[in-house]
Amino acid sequence: MELYVAGGCSEHGRNSFLVTGKKVSFLVDAGVMKEKPDEPWPKLRAEQIRNIDYLFLTHCHADHAGALRWLFERGFRGRVIASRATLCFLSGKIPGASALEDYAKPLREFRLDDGLSVTWGRSGHCIGSVWFLFRVRERRILFSGDYEERSIAYKCDKIRDVSADIAVLDCAYGFESETADAHRKAIAEKLDEIRKRGTPALFPVPAHGRGLDILRLLAERGMPAVLPASIADEYRSLKDRRLWLKREFLDLTKDLRYSEIEEFGKGQGSPGKQPSPEGLGPAGILVRDSQLSDAVSREYADRVIAEGGDVILTGKQDPASYARKLLNDGKAGFFRISVHENEEEMLRLMKRNSFRVVIPYHCREELTFKKKKIRVLVPGDRVRF
Ligand SMILES: [Zn+2]
Ligand SMILES: [Zn+2]
């Protein structure tokens, strides 16, 4: 068997890994790297793409699934397999896809044609996010996907007692030492301060993911939320997503007070139609535009700041984004909501399982790891196993 890194190692974005055996060839994720417009797509030749039998998607985020159309345009004819929620979020973009849940429950192995056996588990990163363990005869390779064991919203089937020849593990937070719990404490204190002050806070969030963690933090404090229609829709349908959400999360958020507003961000909405930040009091406003790339959300962020409110960033900012600019100018605060692993957590995962070779992915720059079995790769690298 051979693992070929098409993207996602020593860079942030275009996660994509090709595994090839005698009888079967499959791709795990097909992401786009938005911050590198000159090299956004996975490093795959048309011939490699044509020979792929299966594409497994760990979740719906663009750095894992944003190259789907590109892949089909280049001759991909294989079968796409992902959780039903992931397929639903990517709706209309995938011909002939199959839902993981139709093959097997979490942690139960199922077998496809060509001798490929697959086990999946929930990875705690967002609704529909999974990890995969693949087996072809006695060869095993594990992909953690974007992985967080301690999410306050999402269920995680912890990866334990797994033997694998290769494990490709999330290490997006690199050598940052703070834990998920420390991050949660910091943002909780910030929200308490905002509640006392009586001003609103704007949270730019991605389409699926950290928004739900924020809803829980607001609900715990009895703070109301202001939600654009798409987030409100998602919020109302949470009870149908029990497979992915923790019970205490559902219990806590069912009493959330929220008001629904017109969609804004990502080319939708108009600046005049958003609620005035002046009259809102201590509410959390969510906008589905994590980088504040849309003119309407930028303008709204400025209004919130001008009224003495806060703009709170919770994830990575692209270097050229307005979110980064506000942070650099001291106008926005950064409070991480942990949705990935750091090096320490990755090492812990190694201890609790038996991996012969570990390949960290999602690390932005080349990191030097002390452990011998950790191999730092770059796109284009191959490993036989
Ligand atoms: Zn993700
Ligand atoms: Zn990712």
C-alpha cells in the first residue's frame, strides 16, 4: 500500500490523502486552500484522479471538501462516502454519494468491494465530522480528521486501542500549549464581563462548527442570541442531530432565547436591515462569515465596535482578512474555541493507541517533533506501508 500526500501537511488547507493498493485506490478528503490562490487544489494528476474508487470525506468544511467540483471536472468517477449530515451540508454538489450510516454504526467495521474494510467514529469537530480506520487485509491506516475529544457541543468516539501502520493525525494547534479547558474559561470570563457591561458581542463563525459552542456559552449565562436565518434554522433542527450532539448540550440550549434576523455575510443581506447594535444590550450576535470577508458583515462589525461592543474571533484568521486586521488593530479579541488537537494531545493519542508511523497534518508550518515515529511530510510525499 502507499499513502500519497496530496495536500494538508505542513500547510493549512487543501487536506487530501490518496491511498493506493493493488486492487483499490481511495482518497480521504478533497479540500481547497483559500489562502494560496496560486496553488489552491490538491496536488493530484488527472490520471491519479481517474483511478480513484472511493472518496471518503471526514466533514463538510472547505479545507476538506471544497475541491469536490474540481475533482469531478478532472474526471473523478468514484463513489463519495460521508456521513449523512456532511452530504446534507454539501447538498446538490455530489452525484451518487452514499451515507456512512447506511453501511454501519460508529465503531463497527464494514466491508466494501475490492477488499477494503472501513470503521468510522464521530470526531467531535462539527456536526457530521468523522475519523476513519481503513483496513486492506492486514494493513491499516487511520485518519483522525479534524478531531477534538473535549468539545462542549459535539460527541466524540475517542480513538482508543487502535493498531495502525500509519496514523494521519490532526495537529492544527501545533505547539500551542493551552488546553481546550483553559480556552473555555477565558471566553466564559469574557462573556461574563460583557453581560455585566450590557453591550453586545459579534461572533464571526464558519458555516458549521463553532457557532453551536457559542450558543451553549450564551445559554449557560442566560444571554440572548441574535441569529441570521440559516443559523436559526440549524438551531431549530438540532434535536434531529442527536447522533452528533451531546445530551447536555441539547438540554442547556433548549431554553436559549434568540431572535432571528435576515441573513448577512457572504454576499447576503444589506447593512440597513441588521438590528442596531445600540439597542441590543448584552446579546451574542452570530454572523456566518468567519473572516469578515463580506462588506455587510465588515460594516456591521464596525458598528458594534463604535457602540462599545466586542468583536470576538474564535478561530484561525486568514492573513489578509478583515478579521485579522481588526485583531492587529486591537479592535477585536481572540478567544479560541478548541476544535482541533495540539501536539500534546496528539502525543496522548499516540500513547493510547498503537501506531507505527504518525503523520501530523493541518500544521501550518514545518514543525520539528522529537519522537522518532512522527514524520513531517509535505504535499507530494509518499509513504509505503
Ligand atoms: Zn474542519
Ligand atoms: Zn480542517
